[in-house]
Amino acid sequence: MSQQTPRIYLSPPHMSGKEQEYIRDAFASNWIAPLGPHVDAFETEMCQYLGCRKTLALSSGTAAIHLALRYLGAGPGDTVFCSSLTFIGSANPILYLGAEPVFVDSEPDSWNMSPEALQKAFDWAVAIGRLPKAVIVVDLYGQSARMDPLLAICNNYGVPVVEDAAEALGATYKGNNCGTMGKFGIFSFNGNKIITTSGGGMLVSDDAEAIEKAWFWATQARDPEPWYQHSEMGYNYRLSNIIAAIGRAQLQVLDERVATKRRVFDKYEQALNGLPGVGFISEPRDTRCNRWLTVITIDPDLTSVRPVEVIKALGSENIEARPVWKPMHLQPLFSGCEYFTHGSTSVCDGLFSSGLCLPSGSSMTEEQQDRVIECIIRFLGD
């Protein structure tokens, strides 16, 4: 590989060109603090896009989960059920509040929380007399979980759902936007997401009172007094006006980004689907994935190649690829936590050992994607 070969990143930021206009307005108006008209407008425009009642712009998606769980009363002595195959930001807020995570396996088709495994977890909770305070359902890699059966199970026990749609903005389930189907929805605008503010997140809900309380906590829980008075613990979790300005411009091109990401996936699937042992995450009926990342699996029974070897081969060509998320129940941090499988064996473990994420940037050129495809074909064909 030539040292001059440009690097192909996994999912780099992709600016629309309109961001500078909004940023200039923020500077011209001197709204630089973590409040301002762009924050208000970003929240309003997200409400309109999602079709939800209230939104709260925050410093991260993790902060949004933290506030949601606090509102739902999670604390010491409580449990919170959570998808195991996810980024650790989904689970860490459970620990922030002193609660105990209980992890739930994926189903094979959507890779998201298995209704069968969730029912096992509830059977266990009933047996010990301790229902969870919440269930965190993750929409992995932009693919919606099968929300109807998951919500039906949770509703049967009166347990609220926090839908972690950090990776799934623009994806849908039966015509509903991901992030709008639980008590709370969570989004992330981190640098690698389908739209980005460089860093940031959002809490959404149809419960206006809940969002108002979360807003209070997110602004250091300042009491309505003329001086700084605090009766509750709060956090510095609000989004800045400058970052919100970037988000507003990004939101305007979200549908274009989804369309581009789906085209990237389609090209990968057409080029690689015939290779022995290569599979793709499916798009179950009644769902529309935003294809945030194109994820493939390599069947060890059909090829001797392991994903880590493909990642290394791509790296030698200055191409970034990554393993699938290491499941939370395998993380040293969560050693000893309860975990419930889809069937007799763990689906999560198999996906972790066989899966890898390919470069999927919405700004990736045809030539760049051809480079990735050629490298994979060449390596798997050796």
C-alpha cells in the first residue's frame, strides 16, 4: 500500500454546507452559551420530524438515558433490563444510578432484543419478586427492534420502555419513527452518527411533564428563585447553541443521508453476498433501516477467515473497519450480571465472533467503496 493512499473511515462526519450559515448567526447574536434560539429551534424541528410531543437537546445520548432512568425511579436495589448487543453508553447510566443491569440476548434476524429472551428475564424477575424499573431496547446499527412484541411484554408487567435509537435516527418500524415508541426515546449526534453535531444527544417523549423534569435536572436543578438555590442534584447536560446550530443544518439533509447509506448497503450486498460464508444483517418486514453502518458476518463453518483478519487486511490498505459491539454481558465491568439468551445458546456471542462493520460513510465515493469491496474479495478469495 502506498503511504499516499487516502484513508477510508468507518463513518466520518458529512457536512451539508449549510452549517456555517447557522453558526455565523449564533456568533453574530452572541448566543454562545448552552441555551439559545438554535437549541429551541433544533428541539422544535426534531419534534416535527419525529412526530413526538417534546424533545430535550443534551450533551450526549448517554446523558439522555441517564435522565430517563432517573425519572423512572431507577436506583440502588433496582434492576434495569438492557439489550446486551450494544455500545456501553446504553448500559453505563444504569450504574450511574446505583441500579443493577440485567442483559437480554438478541434475536437472529434483526440482531435486536429477543422477545423470547425478554420473556425469560421477566419470568425470572417475577420469581424473585423484583420487576425492573425499565427496559432499554436498542435499535442496533440503524435497524429497528421488533417493538410490538417487546412493548406487549413490557406493558403486560407495567414496565416502561426506553428506546435507545442512538444509531437509528431516520429508521422506522411499521411507519413509526424509531425512538418514538417507548416512554422515552434516545438519540445521539456523535461524530460518527448519521447526522452529527460533533457531540450531543436528545431525549424525546410524548410526556411533556417528564421532559420538563428532565430539563430541570439537565440545567443543574436550579430552583425558581432569584438567587442560585438547589434542592435537588442536577447535571450540566444541556446542548450548546453553536452545536444545535450544526444540528439544524444536519437535520435538513437527514433523509438524503438515509438514502445514501441505503445505497452504500445495497452495493455491498450486491458485490459480496455471493461470497462463501458472507451474510448481512436483515431488514425484517415492516421495518426500514437507516443502514447507519453496513454490517456483515463471516460464517466460520464456511470459511477459515475470521473477522479480525479481514479488519487487519483492510487496515493494511488504510481502510477502517471494526468488530461488532462486544456484548455487555461479556464485558469485565458487568461480570456477574444476569443474562438471558434467545434460545439454548447466546445469539449475541455468535454475532460478536462473526460480525464486522464496513466503511459506510454517506460521503464515501464509488471509487472508495470499490476499494473496500476489491480488498474483501481479494482477501476472502485467497
